[in-house]
Amino acid sequence: MIRKLATLFSVLAVVAIISGVSTAEDKKENKYTTKKFMQAVKTGGLHTKVIKGEASEAETKLFAAYVKALPTNKPPKGSAESWKKLTGALAKATENHLAGKEGSAEALAKAMNCKACHTPHKVYPPKK
């Protein structure tokens, strides 16, 4: 009986800890910001590695997380509608590429067209 109670309390403690962690996670600031994504793409060539299939599993997961977060981020300038359309297309192309769909590398490369997003949404000169 005591063993069962100890097990029950252990399970309840783990559930309480997990609940607390998820609440803390929900309150955290978005770590997949547009700025960090741009740095990963510009300095690390992350998108090129993913498109060519040369990215490690960790790099692929990071790229996917950044791309998934982009449509939820606020555009630095320009309309939210345009931002969601462009970043949504990138997210869909990434999803298709990671699923191994035919022609997806070319579609992802096309969706990663920097100028298409920078023209309507990048603030020049960039904020520090």
C-alpha cells in the first residue's frame, strides 16, 4: 500500500513539474524571431544546407522551427496580410521539402527569395 502511494505521489509530482514547465514555456518570449532566422540564413547558410540536403538533423529541425514561427511574427514594416502570405508560402515549401515531395527543393529555393520579403517588409537601414 505504501509503495502504491509513493508511486502515485511521484507521478503527481512529475505531472505538476511538467505543468509548471509548460506554463513557463508559454510565457517565454518567442525564441524563433525573424532577426535570428535572418542571422542563421545569412551567416550560416542554413537554408542552403536544408535545400541541398546537407543539413544535420538538428539544423533541419532548427530551420523548420524558424520557418514555422515566421508567419506568427510581426513584420518589421508592411502589411500583416503580405507577411503571412509570403511566410506561409515558405512554411508550406519547407513542409513539402522535409516530406520529400518531388520538386520541393526548387520550390523551397524559390520561396526563400530574399528580395520578395525584404522589399515590402525590411526596414532600411536595419535596426540594431
